[in-house]
Amino acid sequence: MKVTTDNQLQVHLLAPSAGVRSVQSVQSVLSMSEAPAEPFSANRRQTLGRLSRMILQDAELRADAGSVALGYWLRTANIERLAQAFERRQEAEPDVVFVPAGRVFHVAPGNVDTMFVYSWALSYLCGNRNIVRVSGQQNEVLLRLLHLLSRQMQEDPELAEGNRFLTYEHNQSISEAFSQWSTHRVLWGGDETVSLLRTLPLSPHASERTFGSKFSYSVISIAAYLAASTETADKLAAGFFNDIFWFDQMACSSPHLLMWVGSAEQTDTALDRFDQALAKEIGRRNYRGAPSNAIHRLNFVFNLACEADLSADLDQKEFLAVRLSDAAALRKDICGGGLFTHLQVDELSKVAAIGEERDQTITHFGFSLAELRELAQKMGARGVDRLVPVGEALAFEANWDGYDLIGDFLRRVTVRLKSRAW
């Protein structure tokens, strides 16, 4: 598709790159190869497998838990699992030929370094050409991932010809040009960013998926937790550490509220055990957050104390657990940096009462599958898209926020040989 743009509109091209941050015109970015690709081709599956190995063998990225998780997600076994699911999709719909959506414009979030790779990888697997805008506030992890992508592009012409990773200051003219070029647009970010970009027109034939601000939490059975062995409690603390401290608790699926379900008389005992186990895990990992996190947590709690009856141990290190006595005082405000709220409820059905459309992930411990499915059913359209075990809050899946991303990145062409009336 040809899109006419102002020749002076420029972006910083990050991959493919010769090792420097080059400036290119928007028009040159849009002139990438138009060659179609087969969804889940062997070459594209192999490309992601090679990228996985590069990430997991990179000394800098191995020190970053989020990058290690990305490397494992890209490994050949997981990509083959996605390919097999695609084959089952084809078998279930013999009258449909699945083809790429075509041209996908991704706007990646600034709060999760690795999310741009997940979004791009699924679209790439589906055979699309891609333009990926990453945040201008780049850290070493993001730059290292882009460096590996550039290295792989030097050896893989198809990868280099059909994909562009870039950044630019917020500029509606540039975003509009990329939007008009696309047949599918994916927006990740806060509500304000998403709302602003959604005003930019798409082609009349294009589609869109948006992922705005979200709130996530945990539900824990008090009885099950108090009955758990020390080993289990320690594993739970390790899982919770991963859920909140990766990405500084600012990922959309990071929990900010722990709802304890069960007897009020046992709540303090359970909370004391949990806080102590988490402190032990923080010490074991020798974790140290940014000094500004501690100040931010204190300011947040002091402001909250002006409105609600709460208690908190201000001597806690690297986290601050607020104990809220009344669910009516709950505010779904996000602090991040290790701040979370404990809240007791008598039964699991009370959790459904706080559901909202902005809710995304519930991590859980101590409930049966039947209980969790009933909770999901009760919450329904009110909110919550995922219920996963503690420790898996940040595990990316092709079904995200309740949407089938692979389905988004494909187009369905109906082909029938005979009339159904014959």
C-alpha cells in the first residue's frame, strides 16, 4: 500500500541497524517489502527459535528475569505448540483459508521492556509485515533485545525486509501515516495514550486491538495457606516476588491487592506469615529496589491513611503491605514499587463484587478448579480476563485481555466448492 507522507517526517530506526541509531524518513520505512508469507511457516518458526537461543545465551539478558522469561517463551517447543494449535484451528474450519492480516502497526508500552517482542512475534508468526514503535525511554534491556534482532536480521533477509523497529517523539502525523499503512493496529499503553492514538484514522478496511490501563490482584484461601507447609509457603513467596518485582510492579498483570478469603479471626496470622515469607525471599535474592520506590510507597500510604482505616509496618524493606479493614475503602489506585494491599473477605463470591472492566489478572492459591470457574462466571463481563496460579501473573499468552491475538493477526477467507443447498 502506498501512503503519501511529508518527506520531512523522520523516525529513529533501531532495527535493522548497522549498530547506530539511524534517522530515516517515514516514507523509506513504509517502502519495505510487500512479499506475503505463509502463516506459521517453518522459516519463521526457526527464526524465533534462534532468537530464543540468542537471548538465553546473552550474559546481560540472562541477568534480567523478564528477558529470560521471554527467551523461554520463544523457545522452539513453545512455538511448535502454537503452530499445532493453529493446525487444529485449520482442521476445525475446513471451509476457511487463513492468511496474514497483512501490515501490522504495533505501539508498544513503555512500562514492560519485553512486551514489544511478544506482540511482534505473534504477528510475525502469522506472516505479517510489521512496524513496531518502542518507547523513547529505552533502557539497557530493550536496547540489547533490539541489538540481537538487528544481528539476526543480518543473516535473515526475510526478517530484515519485512520488519521495522523504531522510535520517535509523540507525533500524530507520523503515527497517522503508520496507521493508514496498516491493515491492523495494536495499541499497548495507558488509557491516555490509547485514547489519543485511537483518534488517528485507520484505513476503512483495517482492524484494531487496544490494551489500556489494567488492575490485577490475588486471591488466597486463608485456610489453605495456614495449612501449607513451610516449603509451599516459601514457593508461594517466590512466585509472588516474580509477580510484583519484575517490571517494578508496573506491568498490567502485576498484583496490587491480595484478597484473603476465609475467617477474619485467622487473617492476621496468615498475613504475618505471608509478609515474613516475602521478606525472607527478598533477602534470599538480595533484591534492592530504587531508593525512590521507598519514598513513593510512604507517600502513597500516608495519602491513603487520610481516607481509610488501615495499618502498615513502615519498617518493611523493599515492600510495604497495607492492611485494609473495610472493603468499602478500597481504591484501585496503582503505586507500584512493592506496595500492595491486604484485604479479608468471608467468601470467594465477595471477590466478584469488586470486579470492574479494567480488571485483568487474578493470581490464586488454595482454590479448586470448580471454585475458580464459578468465580470467572460470576464476574463475567464485569471484568477479569485471566485466573492463573501465583507466580504466573506475567506469563504471556496468545489469549490476552480476553482476546485471541493470533485470530487478530490472521484474516479468514471462506472457500467452498459446492452450494450447501445441493
